[in-house]
Amino acid sequence: MKVFNSLDWKERKILILHDTFLYKWGWERLIIMMAKALNTDIASGFFSRWSFNLRDEGFKWKMIEVSSETFKKWYRHIKLKQAFLLKTKFLADYDTVIFSWDCISAIRNCSPNTKKIYYCHTPPRYLYDLREEYLAKLKPILKPVFNWISWVFRKMYEKEVKKFDLILTNSKNTQERLEHFVWEKSKVLYPPVKLEEFSWIEQWDYYISVSRLSSAKRIDNIVKAFKKMPDKKIIIIYWVNDPQKEEIFELAKGYENIKFVTCPWNEGFTDYVWKSIAGICIPINEDFGMVPVESMAAGKPVIWVDEGWIKETVINWETWVLIPEWWKVEDIIKAVEYLTPEVALTMKERCEERAKDFSYEAFEEQIREYVK
């Protein structure tokens, strides 16, 4: 068993390596909160102009960029893989390195004495549980290339993940997924929510969806449901470079009860949550979702699908309304019709109470203990 110097977290030189600050998604917010809890440097493939300005978010420490900004998905992935392999020699200067998302190839550049922690949000889904979906989207001529690349990357991942001193996962669902696919044990550390940033203000006349416009988030099905409920309004928060943006815009065309709003700098995002009736979030087997917890912190219940991490936290009919795992669009409609403004108000206090289990303070205490 490897023994590390018994140093308080304040005495350790710590780095978080996160694959990219691409947009203003939940994981970028998580990394900023983690870094501030530990007073640590952050390295990343790149810090996109579409993501958070870390200085504006109160981050005071060193920022290290190992590659350059690019948005072409597969090109970006291969380019970053090379950068993490070849341009991260500086990892050897740190007592503790925390790896986040798809950057763990850099582990070979750590010192033998470095404590190496992997915060696993999920084993790469394009290599494992969603592999067939990714493959189905490709032209026939590209499928052999994808099969070969994914085989190589899968072998690399399974070899690299065994080199960590500690693996943390964001939920029991991810913990089980990691053990199923790569046979590795881990400890659960739920991502935090700044509860003071979300509170119940008032209730307007709309439901809300805050997820990127992609097939994995099933936003197209939410749109289909509200097309059949012209008397019900929904606001769909999206990001400017979401992969299925044009397709979903076209699907909702002509329906005034379906409104799309982008918050490129996160300005106004909380206002939309504060004033909604309830949230709707039905992704495919989600590993962890910060938005539903943020909704609960604002006293807003959530319509969720009965799969993924939600089974760990659900208090059905008190803070959530679950639709079946093998759901249809009609099940979304039934859930919305049940979750009227009046019913949502009766769930307000229970939602706020449940959200406290995901507080920043609890997360901060745990992560400081783990980096020792």
C-alpha cells in the first residue's frame, strides 16, 4: 500500500486537470468550486471564450492551458488526447493531482510520489454504454475507423484507470457503471450546489428545461409533448453550440408556447429557475444532474425519468414526479398535467429540505479530507 506524506490539504501543492472548459455546463462550475475549496491550480485542454471566465468567478490561482480551443468534436478529442500525453510534464511538480473527465492519459507524467485522484463523472460513454448510438450516427465508411479508434482508446482507459490511488465518482450510478465496465472500486462524492444562489422567489406560468440540445438529453421529446399541450408553456435553456440546436428549433417551429432562451454568460439563468413552476429533465441514464438539485434548492420539483442516478435521491411525489423508465411522450404529458402550479407549491418546502443534502459545505469538507 502506498503511503503519502501526512500533510494537511493546505500544505499540499494541488492541481486539478479538467479536460476542457468548453461551455458553461455543470462540470465546469463543479471544477471551479472544487478549486476554490482547495486553493488549487487548474489545468485544462483549453479555456473557451464560451465557458466561464475563471477570474470573474473568484478563481485566484494558476491557470495552465495545454492545447488550443477547437470545437470540431472528433478532431478536438484526438488533439487533446495527444496534448495530455505529451504536454503535461508539469504534473510532476504537484503533491496531489485530481483528474476530471477525459484527460487521464496524463497520469503517466505524474511523479511516483504524487497522490493521483480520479473524479469520474462517467466512464467515457462513447466507449461503453452509448457506443452503439455513436456508431449508428456515422456514415458507413467511417464506422471501421471509429471501431478501431474506440478499441484503442478503451484499452488505454482501462490500463490508465488502474494507476490511480483513489477514484471518486459523482453518484452510485456512476460507481456501478465504473465497476461494471472496468472492474474498479470507488467512493461516491456528490457534486455540490451553492444553495444560497437558488431560492424560491415566485411562480410564473411556465415549466423549464435546462439541458443541452442533444439526443442524450431527449429535448426533442419534451418539445413533442408540449406541442400537444398548447395551453402549457415551457422555456428551454440551451447553449449556442449545442449539437441538435437547428433540428430541435425546426421541430418546435410555429408553437408559441415553446420558447428557447440562451444564457451565454449564465446571466439570468437563476431567474428562470426561480420563477418556473417545475423543471423537466429526462436524459438517458444520467450519471449526475446538478440542474435538478438546483431546481429543488429553489423549491421547484422536477419531472424525471426513472433511471440513472435519480434513484439514489428520489422522494417520489414529494420532490419529484417520475415517469416510467420505458416512457412515451404521453407520460411526459401526464406528468405535466399532474404537476399543476398548485401541486408544485405543496412540494416547495420538501424540495428545499432535500437540496441541503447536496450543500457546498458538505462537499468542501469531504474533498479536503480526500486530498490529504
